Amino acid sequence: MMADLLTPEVSDRICKHMNDDHADAIILYAQTYGGTPNAASAQMLAIDPQGMDLAVQADDKNLTLRVQFDHTLADSEDAHQTLIAMVRQARTHR
């Protein structure tokens, strides 16, 4: 399978998959990388080669966060691997 560039369409697909199947991971991203340790819920709004935008609920406030990646993503496969690595790393830091 070819890896896709992170076009808006691919971003939408990744976000839908993450929001539908990995909501707990998105909360971890917000808590660990987004500087909101008290995040109660989070959704991925967009992903691009530099980072991801999250909608987060914390302390009864709705926030929009930007989480930067540690490198520029090459394609959707890089995004997939990076998101997995970030979850693993977040879980070891708890």
C-alpha cells in the first residue's frame, strides 16, 4: 500500500479514525504534549506534517491546542508510526 501525502483529505481520514477508535490516545496527546494534564476529553481536528490540532475539554473550558511533532512527517505512514510512538512514550511517562 502506498503511503499518502498528508493532504486535507488524508488528514480528515486519520482524524476520523483516531476520534472513532483511539479517543484515549488523543486525550494522552493533550495531557502529555499539549500542556493540559487535566484534559477530560479531546478530539483530533487536523493533522499536517508539522503537528496536530486538538479540541480539548479541561476544567469545563473548551480549548484548541497545537501539538508539534519532533520531526516533519513524510507521509501518512510516518504519521501512523509517529502517533503510535507518541502514545507509547506518553504511557511510559505517567
